[in-house]
Amino acid sequence: MNAAGQICEQEGHHAEFSLGWGRADATIYTHKVNGLTQADLVLAAKFVGITPPQL
């Protein structure tokens, strides 16, 4: 979650996050256009590389 938040800050584009048991969900959406933009797709692609920390 922290890694995703840092990526959002770097991109200047923010997702909505929700947590559940054993999972974290990110919703990426641009309300201004009522859909997805290139910035949303870039943000999602950067989230793909995040791995969970080793406990």
C-alpha cells in the first residue's frame, strides 16, 4: 500500500484503495472524463511491479 501511494505521488494521480483480509484493491478512474485516461493506464502499469513485503 505504501509503495502504491508513493507511485501515486510521483505520478500526481491518485487511486482509491480498500483493504480486505489478505488483499488490497486499487480503483483507478478519472471522474472528470467519467472513464479511463492514459494517466490511469500508466498508473496501473506501474502498480504491476509491486510485490508484497517478506514477513
